[in-house]
Amino acid sequence: MNVDFTGAVWRKSKHSGPNGNCVEVAFLVDGNVGVRDSKQHGTGPVLAFTPGEWDAFLSGVSDGEFKRA
């Protein structure tokens, strides 16, 4: 998937600490979603999700699918 995140508005939780150990999320007008590491200051990789992939990811998080053993 090739998604242009130029001009995206990145957000992170209000509960994030000042040390930069956070993820940022951007919701694009076409429905795609980007996730990145806030420590990279916009220079690192971005995970890109289609709307369906994002919904499946959130469902997996809610269902505990990604919990460490």
C-alpha cells in the first residue's frame, strides 16, 4: 500500500508522558490510518492501515489478541 501522509495531523494520547515513548495516529480523509513512533519525529516508518484493517486491529486489541503470554 502506498499512502501519502503529507499534511497528516498526528495525534497521541493526552495521557502520554513527556519522554516520547508514545505512538501517534493519523486519520486521513480517504479513511486510511497511519501509526508511527513519536520518538522518530516524523522521520521513521509509518504503519498504514485501510479502514477495514484498522477496524480488525482495534477489534484484536479489544479482544486481547495481542497480549503477551
